[in-house]
Amino acid sequence: MFSEEETRNETKGEWYVRQLLGSCNIQGSKWFHILSGNLSHQIEHHLFPDIPANRYAEIAVEVRALCVKYNLPYNTGSLIRQFSTVIMRILRMSLPGKSGTRNPVAA
């Protein structure tokens, strides 16, 4: 989503925004999260990779509140929705002449 040039001199805050924009969560029940090894909380994993996975659901509440406060997207949806989004992105980026890099915040 971001070119190497766009990330070259990024601040710590810009790094966090990039992690947020480049990740998505999958909605599901508590058992869904447990059985997926909490991989359904990719946003929190990318923001805080050193935190144990069993804490992601707790942190997700705070991350979502910060997104609302600063008008940032918190990309979450069903497994089918998120999977289809990934497939569409792969297809779009595989077309000739598409670099696949852009900054969605600047758009």
C-alpha cells in the first residue's frame, strides 16, 4: 500500500498509522478468536507485535476508540468480506501498469 519512498522518513506516529491502514481484523465470536489463535486481531498484532495474543481483544477496544477520536479507519469485517477484499486487491495489483502503492490517507 505504501511505496518505499513514502516510508523512508516516516515518524513513529506515521508508522503506527501505516500499520493500522495496512491491517484488518476479522469479526467473530470469542471461540472464533481462540480457535484462530487470535489471528483475527491483525490490527492489534501489527501495532503491538510483542503483546501476547490473548490480550488483543482487550486492546482492540482502546485502539478502536483512538481511531474514532482521530478519524482513522478501523478495518474489520466478516471472514468472507475480508477474504474477498484481499482477493480483489491481489487481482487489481496484478494488472499491468498498476503499482499497487498509494497512500489511502492522502487520497
